[in-house]
Amino acid sequence: MIHQHQPTPRTTSRMLNSRGVGGDSLDMPVDIRFVWGSIILVFLLSLLPWRLMDMAPDLLMLVLAFWAVHENRRVGMVSGFILGLLLDVHDGGPLGQHALTYVLVCYGADMLHRRLLRFDLLSQALHMLVVFMVARLVTVLLSAWVTGVWPGWGWAAGVLIASVLWVPVGWLLLLPKHRLDDVDSEVG
């Protein structure tokens, strides 16, 4: 008897779901060139002046956190610290402000990564909203204490926007992984 494999149709709902078998991102790692290519692209976008608006989301924080959750052995606190320092030097502001934010976000993502991988992207966004808010609040409070000036609450709107963007950005960043899953399911 000959066994024929029927390919399964792709569904959009499967793409929004980032859960892996067993909830571990090491089941099917994404190509390291894609991970770092996306981080470098967003870093270059972060050098543009639009990022200095009050309510602008920190896309580099978002992408670093996403990869710290989904590829935590490749992207972590050291990556966040180095990229944060580079942004601090570029902005000419207090040295270590972005570095501290990114390290705290990567730490929070690393602490929650096993839990987050069991949820869909929307639930992950809700969890990461708390991590983003706490990390950014610590940085804003330290900056306000050192400078003696409260920057206002525009940064909180940027954090909310970054959390909302977790779903579409996550969907885009997980596309290559889902394509590999589809190829493996058709071959097997």
C-alpha cells in the first residue's frame, strides 16, 4: 500500500500563532542572518529623526525584545546594551539611557520567554506591555532625577504603540520560520 502525503492549506490564524511544539524556540531556529539583518535594519531606521518625537514607538526595543523571546540564545542583554550605547552616542544625550532600557527589556524577555512562547502574539504583546512600561519608567525616572526635568507622559504613549506593534511586527518576523515549517510538513 502506497502512502501519499496530502499538503495542508496555509491559514492566516496559524501565522498569528507563534507557539512551537513544546513551547521552545529551539525547535526550529530562524536563520541568524535574518535575525541580525532585521535588528540592523531597525537600528538604522532608529537613527532617523522621527524617533525623537514624544509618542514615537521604540522599534529597536520592540525587535530586540521579540528576538530575545523567540531566539534568546542569540539575542540578549549584551546585544541590547551595545545597541543602546550606540543610540546614546548618536543622540548625544545621557550615556546609558537607551542601554539601560534595552538591557531591562531583554532581561524581562529572557525571564518570560518560556512562558511567552506558549501564547499567541496578542497575549505576548500584553505581557510585554508590562515589561516595556517598567523598563521605560525606570529610565525616565532616572533621567528625570539626574536632569531635574520631568519629560511628560508622551513616552507612555510610545510604549503603548510599541506593544500594539508587537503583533504585526511579530507576524512579519516569524514569516520565514512558518515557511520552513510548511516545507517540512510537505516533505515529511
